[in-house]
Amino acid sequence: MLFPTTLVGSYPQPGWLVHRDLLGVARVRARQLWRVDPEHLAEAQDDATRLAVEDQIELGLDVLTDGEIRRESYSNRFATALAGVDEEHPGAVRGRRGTGNTMTVPRITGPLSRPGPIELEDVKFLRSLTDRPIKITLPGPFTMTQQAVDDYYHDGRAMALAYAEAVREEVADLFAAGADVVQLDEPWLEARFEEARKYGVEAINAALEGAAGTTALHLCFGYAEMVKDKPSRYTFLAELADTVVDQISVEAAQSNLDCSTLAELGDKSVMVGVLDLATEEVETPETVVARVERALEYLPPERVILAPDCGLKFLPRAAARGKVAAMTAAAQILRGRYESS
């Protein structure tokens, strides 16, 4: 199929499940987000996940996610479940937007390791809901390294490779449980590009060594909710041609990306971000088609995947549904144009 469609990861969590006014990008646990008491939380998360999957099926997406409904943020669930993390005494590091802001992050006080599967049941549950291809997301090793205080390794590369080993073990379990695509979220490759050039590619390749299915990597400038002014070019992009990743996810809508840079990715497939998440306004299918065709000046159709710029978690559900519907309609238009050519 040309122009398959998918989410980057997250879908809006219902207001009966979370306090949507508390949504953020927590690096440590944020249990105050949940509106449901712990005794009933797992059942409520199951119900909300069903709704997210039903929406994706109804809207015509080709590769489905669980919407990250069970997560407080894209990274904290996995990162805080590892051994070697002192959850009771977190630290603080400089935020990605500059020296003026800091964020509370896990403190690493011992060797990092995975005590057991973390997202395995998520994949099993998602697999039980659909026979369509499914994707699950994990925080990448480089990003987790930048979102932690290192009181054990005292060496960024060593810590990144320890994270990579934990991710590699998880990836193997997720594919074995039925995942078709496993995506690493690595937004901090761009935010800390100088450090990323030292060991980012090495850590990613170590995390995906021996992967038994299709792998993806999401690279972004930050959630539109927080970052309004985005550059039109990535600082760290061409380097990803040297990774073993099959698909690279980039923002192209809000940033009005200079799509000529996509030619730097070699033979990778590209998830082109075609939905602007800085606005609740729903794009027309024609607007989405125009965004895709900008990328098609530099990529062949068979390597283009349609996706939102980033996760949809901050959007109201109605806006998210409208935008995804426009994206799937655009894919149908594009297939009509290119499948016969």
C-alpha cells in the first residue's frame, strides 16, 4: 500500500480518565494526573484504550497504536520502571528550551537494568483488539540519558548504552508479543545535538540490535503546546541515515519543514508530519495532500508514510478526530494519483 497512515504515538486521553488541565511531559511519575482511584485504574485504562483503537479503526488508520492511554507522559512509565533509578529522590536538569527552565527527572544511583517486561501487556491488549498492523512506542536511550541525573556512571555514553540494553530487551519482547512496528521516541537528539553526535547513533543501534520487525524513530522539536516557533530545518537529521532504523518520523507541518533535507536520510522510509498540532483547526484533505507533495519532491511515494507532527495528547478529541480524518482522506487522494503511475 502506498501512503500508509499512522499516529506518532499518543491519542487524547478522556477527561473522565485524566485531569486534562494537568497534562504535561513528566519525567518522573505523575500519579496525580489520574482521576480514577488506583483500584479501578487498570480497568479504566483498558476501556479508554478500546475507545482510542475504535476511533483509529473508524477513521481508517492503517497502523494502529494504543494511544499511549496508560502513560503519564511518553517517557516516564518506562524510564522509572528500571532498576538503578532512585524514584524517591529525583534530580533536576536543564530543560530542552534553554538555561532558564529546569525539569524534575529520575536520579540514577546504580546500574540500569530492566527487571522485567514493562509494556508487554500493553501490546498483548492492543493485539487482542485488532488484526490490523500495530505499533508501540518506547523512549529512546539517548533521550532518557538527557532526562536523568547521573550519580552512578558519570559518563553519558556509558549511561546511554545501559539504557540501550534495557530498550533492546524490551523491543525483543514487544515484537514477540505481536507488535508489527516498535518506535523509539528521541526528541532530545535535536535538543542536545552536540552530545548526540558523540554517541546518539551508537546508542540507537545498540537498542535495536536484532530487532525482529519494523523499527521507527520519532524526532521532533517539542510539543506544539509548549513550542510555538519551530525551525524549518533539523540540526540532527542526516546522522540518522547511519542508524539501523527503518522509518524516521519528522515534523513537517507546523515547522513548514524544508523538505529538501529529507534526501539526507538515504533509503529510510519517512513518516512525514502532515498535521499541524499548534492549532485545533482541522485541515482539509487538500491541505494535507499539498504538504505530502512537498515531501514527494525529494522522496519516492513508496517511502512516504502519513502521520501527525507529534503526539495528539494535548488536542481535544474532536479536533484530533477531525485532523486524522483529513489525513486518511488525503492518503486516499494520493493513492488515486500515484498507484496507477
